[in-house]
Amino acid sequence: LKETVSSVDIYNKDISEWAFLEKGLGNDGIIALEIDDAGPSVTAITNDLLLNCFGSRFSVRIDTQASKSNGKGLKETFDIVVFDSEQNTSKSLKKMSGGEKVWIEEAVIRAISLYNAQRSGKKYLSLFADEKDGALDRNRKKEFIAMKRRVLEIGGYDVEFFVSQTPEIQELADSKIVM
């Protein structure tokens, strides 16, 4: 009986340690801490790209916690909230549509890329992007290319290879590969 109780105690301790490890490595553990840690830097880079390439109309913040539906406490979440200074409104990026969403998403994606490159200490020479400019109007297409150039400058990249079917974008490229 004594050996059985001792074995049960050992197994219970093992279960407790594994449950603790599972929680720490899950969405509410290290992942949440990494996102919380990266959020301010990614937000700052995103807002720099938006300001320098599109003007002061839009800025973003990253929310990593939200109130629970019952109003008691907070829950882990991830939402990119966009402030529009022309309309004096804030809304989730998920609820935006059209060209505005395209270049804000691209700014966030590039900010995450820049953050990861800076954090890793590795030097990346090239970027690659698929067609993203289709929903943009003529002026926004030029600003879109300006953002691509700003990312190259900030990140110290040599070149970005991107696909575009839009003649205005193709004309703004340094070089073209026609297939």
C-alpha cells in the first residue's frame, strides 16, 4: 500500500508539471508574452510606414487583451485596431474593406517582417510579394510603391521582387521581368 501511495504521488507530481508546461507553451503562455513584447515595436514600425508613405490619416494599435463577454476580467485576443483621423473613428482591421485595408495590412505585414529581421540579427537581402495592389486607386498605387521603398530602406534590403498586373505599378518598378 505504501508503494502504491508513493507511485500515485509521483504520477500526480508528473501530471502537475506537464500541465504547467502545457499552459506555459500554449496560447496564454509564452506565445502571449511574445506578442505582448513585440506589439509596441510592430505598432511603431507600422505607424512609421503609414505616416511616411500615406500621410497622417491612419494609425494602428494592437490589442492583445479584451474584456470577457460577462464583463468579469480579461481574455487573450489579437486585434489590429485602425484609427482614421479624417473620420475620427476606430475600427478593427477585420472590418475594413477595399484598398485601405490592403495597404494597412501590407504595412502591418512588413512591420512584422522588419521587427523579426531586426530581432534575429540576421541580414536578409531580398523580399518577395505577390499581387496586392489590385484594389488600390491610381494615387494609392504610387504610395504603395513608396512604402515598398521605405521598407527596403529601413530593413537594409537590396531588392523586392513583386508580382503586379497593373501597368502603373510596373512602370514604377526599377526593373521588370516579363514572362
